[in-house]
Amino acid sequence: MIDPRYGPQEAAGVWVHLEHEAGELASVSKEILGRARALADERQEPLTAVLMGSGVGGAALEAVSLGADEVLVAEHPLLDPYTTAPHAKVLDALVAERKPDILLLAASPDGRDLAGRLAVRLRTGLTADCTDLRINPENGLLVGEVTGFGQGILATIECPDHRPQMATVRPGVFQRPEPDASREGRVEKIAVELSEADRPVRVMRRSLKHGVDITQAERLVVAGRGVSGDLALLKRLARLLKAEIGGTRVAADAGWVGHDRMVGQTGSVTHPKLALVCGVSGAFQFTVGIQDAGTVIAINSDKDAPIFDVADVCVVDDVFQVLPRLIEYLESEKKKNGRSD
Amino acid sequence: MSELKIVVCLKVVPKSEEVSVNPETNTLERGNARSEINAADMNALQLALDLKDTHGGSVTLVSMGPPFAERYLRLGMAMGADAGYLLSDRAFGGADTLPTSYVLAEGVRALQECDLVVCGEESSDGATGQVPAGIAEWLDLPQVTGVTTAQLLPKSRLIRARRELHGGYEVVEAPLPCLVSVRLGANEPRFIDFQRWDWALEEAPVTVWSAADLNLDESLVGLKGSATVVAGVAAAATAERRREFLSGTAEEKAEQLLERIKNWTRA
Ligand SMILES: Cc1cc2nc3c(=O)[nH]c(=O)nc-3n(C[C@H](O)[C@H](O)[C@H](O)COP(=O)(O)OP(=O)(O)OC[C@H]3O[C@@H](n4cnc5c(N)ncnc54)[C@H](O)[C@@H]3O)c2cc1C
Ligand SMILES: Nc1ncnc2c1ncn2[C@@H]1O[C@H](COP(=O)(O)O)[C@@H](O)[C@H]1O
């Protein structure tokens, strides 16, 4: 085997690498903290969070309120914004020194970027893009559940001999914990030494709108290729239903919706009470993103589209025939209610 | 800059819609599944070929896989690549990302000169985008993952690339040599160039390298070199859905939808 840097005997503790944008914790990191708290309790171990960047003090306190016993804060101008090399260097040094048993990161663009690099540097195993995490009661190992072997296949992965047991977690799969301001935790500043030579890649420009978080939307209207870029229609519908707009990969790649609104394996796992899915074929990589929805309504002109296998209400018809009428009815319904109020 | 040398890592994957779980043994059945070049790798190849069209130089394909993968390397050469290397050995089988990235990195290293390694962002059959960062680590190269477009600045030996982020994007510059991974759907892969077809099928050089050819220790590759084990495989439980089909004209369906939506949103 490829020898790990340290083994199970020396390893202890559950660590979470926290992602943030301008000092604000990413929702996926909050979700991971919630689950990691439960894993740490089960193993009767402390939960450590790692924050890297600059100006992240507020986020450290938030991490404590969300379950961390200890927050390691590494601040340096070269850690902001994120690039791989300096982050990998700092986190690798921390891990090698303190030897955590479990290290969890977000399956976000930056989280994956860092996790893949770090796992090889640490010569350890990485279970990527987990949809669930638990502890195997028989051997105490972290069990990561992953999908993506194609049509509806789930695999569970363990890392028996290498440490830390690393996993990245898909956004939206775990519940966000309620913050508890009375929780106590230790915040430790880590001394960081970095020079320009540690940062080969430079960020020239960074444009971030406040990314929309569709994982928490109560209602979702989803655009697929079948809506042919006519988002005006869907937006009207979404406004009437007080819903967020989501899209398939096709819709996101075509620029009809932002990539932050993509539903599915590469996009997000959503939990709406109601998902209205329009002109979507229902590829497995998409449907994993709506499997937790309360009710799924699908509109598709092809009666054999696989989306109908995972829908509660199936409308075999042209979206351009059905939606304008539905909008018209909803509008007149609204007017009626407006008058009676 | 001397001639630009680009290496593209191409993976041959089973068509995901044709892989299933054997309900009795809980193992993956890939037996009858047809194969294809991993979709994101087609985008990686397209990006590399565009750079070659602009700046000259060569594109070399590297793949780790079974012998039949050679055909797919030839397909890539018909699209415009110049040479192919297939890293193929029984000992490579069953690898997780740690040994996979190791073998690919050793393959790239054995090519000796390389300015840019281009990978797909993720493969469709399970692994999810960890191999490119792993290759970069083994080779000690800077990395830029999740790229949609890239330009080369040959004078300053930099690559300028755009990365998609949650809710936005960033533009970064990385010094050559480096590794980039390309997002699925970042571009339109070109068609096969029929002028190259006969050459690609018959004459184009495909070199097969085994573990011994690469001087690799067998205990570091394949299943033996892996850190993770698959503890179980199962068919995903899917939520039971009602699958109620509405009937009538578009208007009638819209009316029925309205009634249902009203009920749900009230509840
Ligand atoms: C590694 C990997 C990861 C992926 N991750 C994701 C992901 O996270 N999310 C995702 O969505 N996809 C993902 N995909 C892509 C996925 O496989 C599908 O290609 C994608 O979901 C298809 O999008 P679509 O349904 O919009 O388009 P299509 O598959 O083209 O379907 C369009 C549908 O619209 C219907 N239609 C056309 N016109 C009309 C009309 N007028 N009225 C009604 N219906 C109409 C058609 O019948 C068709 O069923 C991934 C793929 C890979 C390989
Ligand atoms: N066996 C392989 N042969 C060649 N390239 C590979 C192989 N496995 C992974 N890659 C490359 O790494 C990328 C990401 O793969 P993965 O990390 O498996 O999702 C792919 O798109 C390929 O470019």
C-alpha cells in the first residue's frame, strides 16, 4: 500500500474544514458542522473546526455556536482569496502536527480542489461527494455514502488503515444546526508563515454575487432544456408560487440560470415541499437533486421521459401550452383572494 | 517558448445509464455496458486542441485503463491529438484516486516534457474530480480546477483561466508548467477530422506502458495501493412517487394542476 503519514493508533478527533466567503460561513460548512457534532459525540471526541483566510474571527465564533469545541484560525493575506497551494500547505502542516482521525470538507469547487490535493499529500483516502456520513458500529470507521455510479447506485466507502479519514460532503444533504450562542469553545490562532513563492496561482478577478441557496427553498420551479431559455415564463410562475428558480445542468450551462441554481449531482440536493419540474428529461444525475422533495410535478411533452418515474403528478404536454394557462389561473386566483381579503 | 507540449488525461468509462446493481450480490454490473470517453474529458481535449490550433505544438493523450481503451485514444487522435499512451496492467485494476493519480502522474513524468496537463473535471463513473488535483500533487505542479475557458500567454509562460464558483466566477493566472481540469460542458467538442481518420486508426502511435515499463512498485498501484475500500454497493432507495398522470387538454391539465397546488400550499 501507499504508506500513510500516520496511522489509526496515533489519530484522534473529528475535524471540519470550514469554507467562507468574506468571513461569512458557507451554508454547506454549517451543515457539515451539524453532522460532525453528532459523529464526534458518538465517538466521544472533540470537534475541531479549521478556518483559513483573513478577517475570519466572526466566523470562528459562529462555528462554536454551531457545535465546534475548538476553532483553529489561520490568518494571512496570502490565504485570501482561496488558492490551492497556500491553503494546502497550512492545512497539511496542521494535520501532520495534530493527527486528526477524521477530516471533512465541502464538496464545493474550492473544497474539492483542496481535498484532492491534500489527500495525496497526506497519502490517505478520500471519499468524495458524500450524501451521508456515519460511524460503522463494528469497526468504528467513518462510512461515507456516495452516489454517482450511474443509475441509482449507492456505495459505502471506508478508509481502514490511512489517516485522516477524509471525506467531502455534498451541499444540502445535512440539516443546518440551530446556533446556540451560549455554547463555549476555544479559538486558537495559528501562526502562519507564507511567502509569495507559496502562492503560484493568482486570482486576477473574482466576481461573486451572493450565491442563491436553493437547498433551503420551500418551493422550486426547475427549468430544463425543454423551456428553450424562456425564463420569463418560469419567473412569473415562480413569483406567483413564491418559489425559487432552479435549473438542470443544461439550463445552467446555457446561462439560463446561474450555476448556483443547478439541481443534481454536480449542483445541489434540494428539499422543497413542492418541485415543479419543466422540460426536464430526468437523468439520474438530475433526479438525485429532487429525491427529497415532498411533491414533484413534472411537465414534459414526451410521455416516456424518465422524469415521470420520479414524479407524483405527471403532465404529458408542452410547457408552452400548460404554463401560460396555469399562470393565468394563478393570477386570477390571486386577484380573487386580493379582493376578498 | 519552445514547442508547446500538452498532455490530456482521457478516461474511458462505461456509459453510466448502462451500469446497474446486481440485487443478489450487491455488486456493480458493468458487463454489458458500452463504453465512451468520459464526457468532461472531451471538453478537456477540445480546450487542449484549441490551444494547439492557436499556438502550435502537440497534444498527447494519456489514459489508464484496459487494452480496449486504445480504440478511444485513436478516436481522440482522429479529433486532432498527436500521440497516445495507454497505461495498462492488471495490477492497475481496482484503484481508488490515490494510486490512479500516482500512475497517471508517473505516465506524464515518463513523457519527460510537458507544459500543461489537461484533465476533465470529473469522471461519470463514481470518482468525483479528485484525480486531477492528485496528479498535480504527485508532480508538484500548480493546479486550476473547474475551468471553463483558458488562454495562454506564451511570453510570460502563464495560463489565464476562468473558474466557475458558486454564484460567480474567478479569473486566475498560473505559471507553466501546470495542470488544469475542465468543466463538463465548458465547450463544444469538435467532430472527428475525417482527413485524420485513416491515420488515426492505423498509423497513429499508441504506446502501451505496463507497471514494469514505468518502473512502478506493484504494491503502490491498483487495489493494493488504494486507501479506501468499497464496503457495500446497493441500489439507491428512491422515494415512492404517486405517478398520477393528468388527462385532458392543456387547459384541463392546467386547471387540475391549479387545484392541487392550491391544496398543497394551503396545507
Ligand atoms: C458527471 C455528471 C454530472 C452531472 N450532474 C448534473 C447535475 O448536477 N444536474 C443536472 O441537471 N444534470 C447533470 N448532469 C447531466 C445530466 O446527465 C443530463 O444531461 C441533464 O440533466 C439533462 O438536462 P435536461 O433534462 O434539461 O435536458 P434534456 O435531457 O435534453 O431533456 C429535455 C427534456 O425536455 C422535454 N421537452 C422539450 N421540449 C419540451 C416542451 N416544449 N414542453 C415540455 N417538455 C419539453 C424533452 O422531452 C426532454 O425530455 C451530469 C452529467 C454528468 C456526466
Ligand atoms: N484512468 C484514467 N485515465 C486517464 N485519465 C483519468 C483517469 N481517471 C481520471 N482521469 C482524469 O481525471 C479526471 C477526473 O476524474 P475523477 O477524479 O475520477 O472524477 C478525468 O476527467 C480524467 O481527465
